[in-house]
Amino acid sequence: MWGIIIAIISGSLMSVQGVLNTGVTKQTGIWVSASFVQFTALLVCLGAWVTTGRQSNFADLFKIDNKFMLLGGVLGAFITYTVIKSVGSLGPARANMFIITAQMVVAYLIELFGIFGSEKVDFEWHKLIGIVLILGGIVTFKWK
């Protein structure tokens, strides 16, 4: 149950963040806005690390088996950029529909093929039907 609640909070925060970042971008520029987002995220994470007991340290990053897994921060910069651009051109609701749909499709493909060290799952028709229903929801939402 906590996983569902946390996921709902995450999605809600992402939607709000996209709108806020787009507003900052309109008054500064996309790379200034994206840099500010990443920098403030770094400060919050460092603060949380310092105040929660520091169970690990930055040297542990050199022990990561698959070094490509360290690209999450790089992807984060491009995620910030693409969310700002999509919210700016499509609006919050439409942008998030496409963002969430892309997340679902890519996440299922990652699971299906066991990519990036994730546990491989068997193909299930009901999951494909779920994705088709999401696509139907986009069409319904865009219908005028």
C-alpha cells in the first residue's frame, strides 16, 4: 500500500514540478531553469544525506558493478529539459498523458526483456491491453 501512495505522491509532484519549471523557463531560459532544478535537488539530497545518518558515502559509487547505472543524473537533466519543453508546448495535462504513457511502455519493455539488470517477466496479454486502454484514454482526452 505504501508503494502505491508514494507513487501517487511522485506523480503528483512531477506534474507540479513540470508546471513550475516551465514558468521559471519563461522568465530565464531552459538551461538556466534546468540547472537550477538540478542544483537545488543536489542541495536537498546532500542535506537529507547529512541529516539521516549517512549509511553510505560517495566512495561507494566507485563500487557500482555496472557503471552505466551512474547515468541517472545525466538522464535527469534531459528529463527536466524534455518535461519543460513538453509542458510548454502541450500544456500540463496533455504533456503528462504522453509522458506517463511513454513511461508505461518503456518500463514494460524493460521488464519484458530484462534490460538494465531488471528481473525479466513473461509477456502477459492483460498488460498489453492495459497499455492499449491508456492509448484509448489519450484519444478520448484529446477528443473535441
